[in-house]
Amino acid sequence: MTTWHEVEPAGGPVEVRGALDLERTLAGVLPRRLPAWTRAQYPGPFLDAVTMTPSGVRLAFRTAATAVELRLLTTVSPTSDDSRRPDPGTVDLVVDGELTGSAAAPAGNVLWPDGELEAGEPGAVRFDGLASGAKDVELWLPQDTPCELVALRADAPITAPGPHGRRRWTHYGSSISQGPGADRPTGTWPAVAARAAGVELLNLSLAGNAVLDPFVARTIRDTPADLISVKIGINVVNTATFRRRSFAPAVHGFLDTVRDGHPEVPLLVVSPVSCPAVEHHPGPTGAGPDGTLVALGDPDDVAAGALTLTVIREELAALVRDRAADDPHLHHLDGRALLGPHDTAHLPDGLHPDAAAQHRMGRRFTAEVFAPPGPFAGRD
């Protein structure tokens, strides 16, 4: 008979990486990617929900177990009342740095668009057949599905992971970086790049909400980091958040706040990847009859200050060039180096990269940024 050793999935020996808040719930612990103090400043429930999506969040521990089981309660959110329930995604198993397994996350709660919660039950994800002997284990949570952690058990004692000694990379971006189109939690482009470069990822990408909120800048300022990247632009256009007059000052303010806490950390500003609908047409945006992204703004308004991706790229390149005269650790990357005009067939809804493009973006980011002479090149 198997003897199981059960521990709290958050706290105790288990380290939850990639989350800045662990909210206690009736079911267990809900990882959030922004700290609790920021909630008082959210503009609405959408951002609150986005912080619950655990893109890049993983449980780290050490064990000699050959079987590991995680109990969790997922919550999926259909886009309309008659939609089928979305797939909650997968949990990835990484052992001693190598991806060794993936298992479907259990179906749990359903939060319908009218706000009604159809309550579900916690389920288990189990991995058997692990190699014997002590090893470092990570369980990566589904990148786009909130997960309440209920219990973690294994057929050998679970202890705290050893110090990893890797550089810490904080990345800020939109849904493109959060990765709903990825095929697995380790398949988002930041996760692909982080694992290839051997760095520790904190993914602060906020779907639909990467609009330079000051509380995010203060979060980055106050969070230990050895490398920082901020990918700016698509949500600014999609929501028509700024005009040309206000955009550059907002970027300056965001970077100033980050620099208050990290004056000499390599800081990379990434401009938007290709998105045909808003290259030359301003936002806001919506969904067309076929569900693909369409621009609703007036192209004639660009001359008066409306923003397109083309304008934003010009603004960011000039801004970084000017600031870099006094900040040698500030760098710029044109986002089209990650996903350019020739890659747009991999945007099934006109906006979000598919799984293949997510992997390709991660590899390209590694080559452009982590490999010499890139701005994040260095030894861990």
C-alpha cells in the first residue's frame, strides 16, 4: 500500500513561484500575480479576474517521490451564456529543469457571463512513474485558468527546493505575453524564453490591461529583479487609452517608477508585435462578424493624435533613444522581431498568437535578448 505524504500546497515546504499574493479561499489558496494592496486601485472586475490567471505560476519543491498528486479547483469563464465550457488547460511537470509530463487540469467551477457561479468540486492531477531519487520538481499551473490549490501529496516526503541561483526576470505585457493561445503553461513565449535562458520568470502580463497602470510600475519597482522587460502598445490601442500627447509622458512615468527601485538593472522596452487591424488604424477595437479583431477608430484622427501601432513604435524608439543617453542599461526591441508581418497567419483571431507562434516568439526573444550581445546576455 502506498504511503502518501501530504503538505499544504502553499506555505510549508512548497514554494509558489510567479505569484505575488496567495489569497486564502474556502477551497484552499488562490495564487494571484499582483500583490493584494493593488486591488483597491483596480478599475473593475476584469483586471481582478486577470490577476487570478496563473500564467507562469508554478509550485516548486524537492522530493524523492515516484508519484505526485495535486488537488485543485479550477474556474473557467465562457464568453457567452450558450458557449461550451472552456477547457481548463493542463498542468505541466518539470523535473530537474526538464519538461517530463503534462496532464489535463480537472473541470471545476464555471463562472457564466451573467455573474452566476456554477459550483464544481476540486479534482486531482497525478503524475506517476517519476524517476527515483531526490529531485527538484515544478508543477506549472494552467496559464489562463484560475486555480485554487487544495492539497499536494507524494509517495515520499516533500521538502523545500534548494536555492536556484538563477537570475530573476520580471516581464510586463498584454494577453499576447500572458499566453491564452499557448498549448501548455510552459508554452507561453515568456516561459519558453525563460526556460531556454535558465532564468526565473515573473510574468506580470495582464490580458487587456497592459495600459501602464502606476500600481503595476510600483509593483515592479518593489519586487526583486535582475532583468526587467516591459512590452507596451497593443492594449493602449485596443482600449484607446492615450493620445499621442499623453502616451510618451505615461511611459516616462512608468519607467521612472521602475528605475526608482532598479536604477541599474537591465531594462528592455519592447514595442508591439504585428497586428494588421491596428497597424495604421487607431482603436478602440472590437470583434468583427467572424470574430477577428477590427479597428473602430477613424484613420483620419491619427493626424490629430490618435495612436496606431506604427505611431507607438515610433514613439517608443525615440523615447528609449533619448533616455538611453543617461541610462546605459535601458534598451529597446522592435516587437516585430518576435512576430512580424510574415507571421500574421498565426493570429487566428487577428490578435493572439497560436501555439506555434508562441514557441517561435520565445525562441526569437532568447536569440535577440539573452544571447550575446543581447541586453540580457550574461552568466547565471
